[in-house]
Amino acid sequence: MRTNPPLLSLIAAQTRLGRRSFGPFHLDIEAGERVAILGPSGAGKSTLLRLMAGELPCSAGSAALEGTLLARSSLIELSRRRAVLPQSTEVAFGLDCDLVIALGRVARHHDPDLAHIVREAAMQAHAGHLLGRRCDTLSGGEKARVQLARIFAQMWDREAGLILVDEPLSALDPGLQIDLLDKLDAFARQRGHAVVAVLHDINQALQAFSRLLLVLEGALMNDLPSHADAVPQLEALYGIQLQCFDDGQGSTLVLPWRAASAVTTS
Ligand SMILES: Nc1ncnc2c1ncn2[C@@H]1O[C@H](COP(=O)(O)OP(=O)(O)OP(=O)(O)O)[C@@H](O)[C@H]1O
């Protein structure tokens, strides 16, 4: 019998945006898990992530972090236990990158290692060379690295927390995508953090994540292990055919092939 509550627990959780309702979502995230959220554009992936983060309220059901309702947690409490990298993060007022990364630690009253942690977090996110630069002068990929460094700084000296990221790699070149995904994984593994990521790249999800949440039309269509067996559900999710390849290291790679409707009519 389990004694501890799950790291994150959504129980029939629903939320609303305008007239549209999302959910009910019913799922647990356990400490140290690697979970990818996949689905077509506009399906509700970011909305689910924001519900998990406590950024959107539950209109029904509940969302709890380690047994405490998100709605009853202060922002300072939440920032100690979970970090969020949203899809777009525009920085106003031309702040320095150092300051943007340090914002990850703003909830701490006493932070004697701040400068060291900001520097180390920047190095891990390949943003060390950007320290001292104004954030509003950076390219999209450079901004993404600074924001990832902010998350690293926030969760640097925490254990078994939750990292929620929304398309963290989409502005990066392929080499940096692979490298930063490895860095995020290593960072989280060293500290026992769970990672939940909204992704558009099915191969990244299959290779670097152990569980897939498939979201369609505002609802959770499937919650299943990240494995070649998930390919039929992925095809149904996107309405495409996926050709599968063995990567020679025990994982499956997929190539989007054509729209499912085109297949049936040909
Ligand atoms: N404030 C809002 N009011 C009304 N509708 C909204 C609001 N914010 C988002 N939506 C709509 O809710 C739906 C889900 O949005 P969401 O950002 O969760 O989708 P997504 O799956 O993350 O999409 P993408 O892959 O394109 O980023 C979209 O149709 C979007 O237009």
C-alpha cells in the first residue's frame, strides 16, 4: 500500500478557456517520471500543462501537488516545488540574461549562492556566453536557452520536484535540441525531478520520455508507455501514417508518411 501521495494528481480536473471546457483529466505523475504530452495544434496540450502548473484553476475536480491542492498553495510554495517553462516568454524592459536567470530564484529570501548558481545554470543550458547580454537582443534559440537556465536555477537545490516545459526545444537547431534534451534529463535525474514536456516531435517523445499523454479536442485520449506499441494510437491522434524504423539501440524512430485519409483513398 502506498504511503505518499503522487507528486502530481489530477482527479477529474477540468478547466475552461472562454466557452471551451478541457478535461476531465484523471492522471498521476510520479517522482522522477518522464512524460511527454502530444497532440495536434490547438488540442489543449498547453492548457493541460497550465492546469498541472496551477496557472489555470480547476472549474471541476482537483489538482494537487504532493497531496496539497494547487489552488490552496501560494505562488512562493509552488515555486519551491515546481518550475514552468511556458511556450513563449517575452522579457520586457531589456533585462540582462543574468537577471532573467536569477528570477528563477526570486522566491528565496536568503540566497548566498545566487551568483554561482546563475552561472552554473547558464553553463548547463549552453547560455554561459550570453551572460551580460540584454535578453531582448537575443535570437529565439538564445532566448530559449536563457529560459531553460532560469528553470535550472529555480530547481538547482531542490529534490524530487516537478519541471513542466512547453515546447522547450522548438526554436533550437537539431544539435542543440539533442544536447539540451540530454542536459534537461541529466539535470532532472541528478535531483529526482519529474519532467512533463509538451512536444511536437514524436521521435523526441519516443526516445527521451517513458510515458505519453495523447491529447485530442481538449481531452486525454490515451495515457500509455512511450514504446513502439504506441504507434497506432499516435497515427490516430494526428491522422497520419507513421513508418517505423529500429534505431539499432532498442528504440523506435518514426517517419510521418502521409495523411491517413490519403492512404485510404489511394
Ligand atoms: N484565453 C483563451 N480563450 C479562449 N480560447 C483559448 C484561450 N487560450 C487558448 N484558447 C484555445 O484553446 C485551445 C487549446 O489551446 P492550447 O494552447 O492548449 O493548444 P495546444 O494543443 O497547446 O496547441 P499548439 O500545439 O498549437 O500550441 C485552442 O483552440 C486555443 O485557441
